[in-house]
Amino acid sequence: MNSPFDATFWNNRYGTAGYVYGTAPNEFLAAVADRIPPGPVLCLAEGEGRNAVHLARRGHAVTAVDQSATGLAKARALAQTHGVDLTTVVADLTGFAITENSWAGIVAIFMHLPPTLRATVLARAVAGLRPGGMFVLECYSPAQLAFDTGGPRDAALLPTLTGLRAELAGLEFLHGQELERDILEGDGHTGRGAVVQILARRPH
């Protein structure tokens, strides 16, 4: 299996009336969204659409990719509630091609992948950004294993800032930090967590 969970796992997780991770955008993404230049944005492993909808409300043409059709159906419903459009693509990131030199922003919020696949997807993301385009990431770090507040329990799926810097070679890091913070995102992420945050730009 090329991904930590198959689509059935996520379809079951998202098959609830409410939004597992809430409908408000990720706090870090919301804080840096104004750094993304005008243009199309790609949201990877987007789930139920909270981050994609936030960016669409800011005027971006947003494509949301996830292996869960159930999650993306909820993303479209959330977009409709807010009067914005989303393009949704049901795909496993193993085989998803990111068009090169095409995106003003690429976003990966709590995208936890096996190391080999993560390196492949991040290399595609670097190539997919336009010059000046921004990459935004927040995910759990290995220190998250000390908390029972969300995320995978496999250290291999929890990257370090040092490792991510290597996997995002070619980007200029504007912000890169490992920290602990309180995460209140629906029932799925609630409490103290250990995360990595990255804002990086493809040079002109």
C-alpha cells in the first residue's frame, strides 16, 4: 500500500454529518494566506475543504485534491455555503501529477505520507510552483508522539524541519519552525500539538 490509509479509511472518517476538522481554516495557513500571490492554488490532501474554501474566499481559483470522494463532496458543500467555487479531484497522491510552473500557491496542511512518497510529492510541488509562488505546510513533527491529540502514531510519517528543508530543495524558506501549539480544529485535532510550519517561495 502506497499511502498510510486507503480511501475507504478516509471515506469512513469523513462520513459524518459534521466536519471532522471543523470548517475554519488552519491557523497557520490563515496567518500567511496573504503572502500567496494572485493566481491558482493547489491544496493537497485537502479532506473536507476548510482550507481550500478559505483561499477561494480570498479570490484564488482553488483545486482541492484528496483520495476521499466523501471528503471532497463535503468540501464542495462548504464552498457552496460560502458562495465560492472549488475544483475537486479525487486522486491518490501516489499517481497525481502536479503541472509544472503552474501554481501561485501549493498548500499541504496535515498531509502525512510515507517518506518515499512524501519526497516525491514535495519534489513535484517545488516544480509545480510558478516563480514567486508560495508553498505552505503545517504537519505534525515526531514530537507529536508524546501527545494524544491527533495525527499518525508512526514516526516515519512525521517529518522534521531538517528533512523537509532537504525535500523542498530549490525553495527559499521565509519561515521554518518546529514548535508546540494548541490546535483546535474540530474533533480531529484538539489540544496541545507538536508541529512543523513552513512558508517557502520559489525564486524568480
